[in-house]
Amino acid sequence: MDYQDYKLSENPFRLTPPMNPNNIIWAGMHGVKAQLEKRIRIAMRTSASRIIINWGAYGSGKTHAATYFTRTDRLKKISQELNVAEAMSIKVSLPRTSKDVVQAFWRALLGQLSFKKLVEDIHQLSDRLQPLGYFETVVASLANDNAIEQLFVQLGKIEKDDTELLENYERYLYGDSTKATLNKLGLPLGIADDEQVVNLISTLLNCLTYEKQQYSTVLLWIDEFEDIDTLNKTSADRFTTFLRQLIDKTPNNLTLFLNFTPKRFLNIEDLSVYMGDALLSRAAVRVSFEEPTIEEAVNYVDELLNHHIYRIDDVKESNRFYPFSADAIEYVLRNIGRHSIRKINEAFSIILELALLAEKQPEIGIPFVDSISNEIIAWER
């Protein structure tokens, strides 16, 4: 037997995101999706930068949300509906192991942007403004540092086929500030401290969203933000100060999503312990990733099983949950304790795989679930 015997192309209850963006889907959690899309639409149509805290337990879908809006074409569809420029969406996990958390964050961010795409975007701004004679003036107005201003002006004018010079700029952006590199580029300073990193990123984002013509907004998702408590106090304070300065120096067209999984007994009011009062005061919005009810969880399973990516053949309307029996779905959900999207996926994934191994046909019902319940980690015994 294989998944096709169950009218499925593969196991829909994935524990890790697929590599192909076309296979990243949204199922269930419609209230959360609506809240996120409302904030995204506001960001696309207005200018003010903002911080949004995505608050929810482990496995509640926060990382999936960041992946979905970063890697799929959903933002493109929203921009078309609103008739605005596309949004740029970037997901970066909080650096935990680096001794220099700000530099590590910048390198991770640059890795997600790609240097080649960065240069192309700056060229696009230059091509739009240079004929009008005010590319340098605009960059100067958007930069907070003379060296950074000089860098972006040079990037906007560099020949696209000057491979050697482009490689030198890329090394510079990744932190190579040797005298030889600085001399080759004609730049006075390297990107050596937190203030320069803030100035660099803020200038980049200000340029990319200038007049909302290339990008209507930038959505920056920082995943696993709760891990800031694994940093020593000095590093944690540096990073929260860095984020506060980033918002302050990018006053327009930046939405910062902080994915936060609270430790036990931590309330939203206690976030200042992690973020500091100055940063928390700038976070005016919270999106709650609540535990789904039984009804919502059933709907989630239904939508996954019947999504066109996974369902390869029609099933009878009398049992949309095939290969599971309808009563088995609710039975599983009532026996795995408190729900999370990850826990639901884990439970149904193992049941489906064990049913294939046992060549269980035609339906996976309650008796089979009972027979393998000791294999389900979340099963409450």
C-alpha cells in the first residue's frame, strides 16, 4: 500500500515545511489569518512603521505564518487586490549562539535578501531617480550616516557586470572591513558597530520603500523571539536597543512581527522582562494564536485532507475525512489533550503511517486508533 490507496498524493500532516513554495498552504486558523492579513493590508496602504507581537504556545502556527507569507504568492495577490506595489517579506530566526547578536542578525538578514537582489533593487531606484537628477539627494535624505549614504550611491551606479567590484561590496556588507577592501571601495569605515548596522538596514529599507513604488512595505518576521532569554543580559539589551533604533530610523513602511512563545505562567504584561519597556511601548498590536477548539481542529483536518495538493481523487461527501472515519477524527482530537497545530499533525501523521504499514483498509477507525495509541506521543493514557 501507499498514499494513493488512500486517495492522497502524500502525507498531508507535515511536521516540517515543504521545499516547494507552491506546496505551502494555509489550513484552518482562519481567524488568525484574517488578523494577520488585516495588519498586512494596513501596512501596504499606510506609511507608519509598527511592531506586532505574534503570541502563542509552541506549535500554534507562528513559524508557519511567517513561512507562508514569506515564501508563497499570497502577498502578491493581496497587493493586486489593493492595487499597490508588492510587499517584501523576510523571515529571520533570533540569533542565539553568536557572540555578536547584531552582526549575526544582519548577516542572516542579508542571506535572506541575497546580495544580488539587493543590488538589483538599488539599481531600480537609481534608474527611476537618476534621470530626474535626484537619486543622490533622495539617498542622502534616507540615510542616517555619511558612509552608508556613500555606499548606496555607489551601489546604484556600479556596472552590473563588474563582478570583481560587486564581490568586494558583498564582502564589505558581510563585515570585511580590512584596509585593502576599504581602499578598493573608497569607503572610510567598515560596518563595525551596532549603530552602523542600524543605519545600513534602515537606509536599505527606506530606499526600497521610497514613495511605495518598488515595495509598498517591508514585513520583517523575527522567529523564536522568546529565545532572547538565552542570551546574556548585555547581548539581550544590545539586541532590543538595536530593534528600537531600527523602528525609530525606519519610521515608514516597516512592520516588525515578533513571534513569541511564552514560557509557562508568562503573561503578555510581563513581556517587558524580555523586550524592555522602550521596545514594548512601540508594540501596540498583538495577534493571538489561540488553541483551536474541537470544531476548529476538525475543520483543520478536513481542509488538509481535501486540499488539491494532497487529494488526488474525489471522496464521497458522506466521508470527507477518508481514509479516516469521521468518528475517529473527533476521537483522536479528544484524546490528545490540549491542541496545537503541531500536536494535531504529529498525531494524525503517525496514525496514517502506521495504517499504511498495517495495510489497513478501507477506513482508519477507532479500533485501529486504539490498537496503536501507545505510539501517539500526545495520547492521554
